[in-house]
Amino acid sequence: MGYGDALSSTDDLKGRDSVDLLARMIYSEAGNQTEEGKRGCAFVAKNRKDKNLSEFGGNTWEGVLLKANQFVGMTTDDALKPDTSSTAWKESLDIAKNLSSKTNPIHKCLWFNTNKLYGNQSKMEGNVEYYRFGSGSYNEVTDKKVIGNHTFFILRGY
């Protein structure tokens, strides 16, 4: 099994090498972003893994990256059949292979969304920013970083 091998379904992602899974997530979620944006996505996954919470999939790369309804890109053809000759894949794979030597641009952030979705789901009250998932209640944003087309953030209590 090589990094980026074409797969026929999301079930085929189970049991893959952690570097391969992380590279596929980076590529599918941030393939069109800068290298810094790709690192941001990778560090969201690492931060979740380090948190070791069941809501994020526990403390394994597979658990975190394949947790249902978390990294939507992992359900797309970009994750299943990455263009392994592209610069985007090569950058994604390099980040996945060498994450421990890469700079974390997003601190302890645990989520990211497109800037548009983030804007639609957030509000300001005075100097405090709040975010909500779907139609749920608003939660205070305690850290946020915008990189390219993604907003990375963490909420109070995490």
C-alpha cells in the first residue's frame, strides 16, 4: 500500500498508515490552500488527537481522521483518489511525514471552517466573539486564526 493509492470507498481508508491518512485529509481539506493553511489543517487533527476525547475520535490518527462528520474532505474523491503528481499532494504528504518538525500556525485550535461558513455561524457581542455549530447554541471563541480561506478556532471549555 503506497501513499495516495487510489481507493474505491471510504471503507478502504480503515487500516491505512497514519501518514497516508493525514496526507489525504490535508489534501482533501486544504489542497488549494497555502502550505501554512495545509499545516493549520494538519495541526487541528494533531490537537484533537492530543486531546484524546471521544467526541474527536480518541487518540489515534485513524480515530480522529475518520470520525464521522468531522473532516468532510475524507468522504470525497480527493481523499480517495488524490492526484499524487500534483504539488498540492506533495506538500500534503511532506507535512504528514514531517509534522513533528513543522511549525504550528494555529496554536491549540480544534476546528476550522471556510471563512464564509465561519462568518455565517459566528457573531460578536461587544468584544466577545461567539460561534455555533448548525442551529445549536453559541459558544465563546477563545482563539482564532484566519489563514487563506479557512478560519481556525477553539471554544471556551476546550
